[in-house]
Amino acid sequence: LLWQERSLSLLDQSKYPGEVRWIECSGYQSVIDALGTSAVSGEAIIASAGAYAYCLAALSLEGSSEFYKKLMEVKGALLASRPDSPALAAALGRMDKAYEEYRNSPELITALLAMAVTIPRQDVVACRAMNRHGKEIIPEEGNIVLSCRSGVFHTASFGGPIGTLRAAALKKKLSQVLVCETRPGLEGARQIAGELVQENVPVTPIPAPAAATLMPPRSLALVLLEGVRSAATGDLL
């Protein structure tokens, strides 16, 4: 996503990688509409888009006698667009805290924009830290199976398994990545394979059940899994 002055641009993930199309959002309603579709996915992107939509609403309501009431209505609409996103709820909660702190200050809009910028930047920092640690566990040679649905779009930067593989590729540590596909439309494998090819990582999409045939010793060096939800026990969903 890209923020420029008073406009937010969102990459249409439903078209990618076959087509690079940007959704231009000059108002908060455009962001709400986009969040209600498959064009925007990934918790970090959803959260960041929601925070910027909060800012777009504040900018459009500046000077209104019902500023707070209408801002909360926009927040409710954002939450309703993705009711299953804990990251969106957390991001909007942080925006609320910034509002409460600066509600009587002439710097309110500046404070809200600063918070909206901070949310994705903190995720970028976390991704880079994960990549530094993750690349150390990547073996020098061998096949790596990747089971991941979101590609880079579940983070605000190159993060998660894709970020780890990208960091390892820069160190010339990868030989082959086998990408599992579980969805009928093959959209996961197409997206992820396209991203890895752009990073000069050798990649082959395979059906998810085929990964079991690679489990004997020396056939497979590592399995990387995307954990959408993680329990304290280490169990993944």
C-alpha cells in the first residue's frame, strides 16, 4: 500500500500477479469498500489500510460539529468490513488512543497520521528481525517445502516465510523451494511463485499431498508453515 498526502493506494491482490492494478482511495469509503472484497488481504495490510482510512475520515470531518460521532461511525464501518480481523481492531484501537491524547490539540490530524504511519513501520521492523533470525535456520542446500497462503501480503514488508526465504536467497543459501497449493483456483501458488521468481529463488509449485513423498531423510531439508493463528502450546491454525 502507498500513502501520498491525502490519498491511499492499495494493490488489488485479486488481480495480482497477472495484473498490477492499484485501487486509488481518496476517501475512507473507498477503503471500506476495498476491505470488503478479496482485493485486500493479509492482517498487516488490512490493519494499515484501516488506520489510514481513519485518517481520511478525520481529514474529511475536520471542523465538523459532530466530528467524534461521525468518526466513530466510520470506525464501526471499518470493523464491520472485516469483523474477523484482530489486527484491524487493534490498529483502530491505537488510533482511538491517539485521538484521546490529542483531541483538544490543533495537532490532532498530525498525531493521527503519525500513528497511521507507525503501525506499518513497526511491522516492517518486526519482519526484518524475523528475516535475520530465520535465514540462519535455512540449510545451505536441499529442498524446502513452503506451505503458505498469503505471500508477502500478510505483512507490511517482506516478512513471514517469504521474507525468510528472500533473506536466505540473498546469502546464496537456497537450492529449491517447493510451494504447496491447497486452493482450487491455485491463486496461492501463482502469487507466491511469482514473488519468489522475482527474487531469483528457484521454485516449483506442487499439490499439497505431494509434500509427504518428500519426507524421507535427505529428500527434504526444511518445511516452512504459515501460522495464521498460534497457540501458546505452539499449535498452528
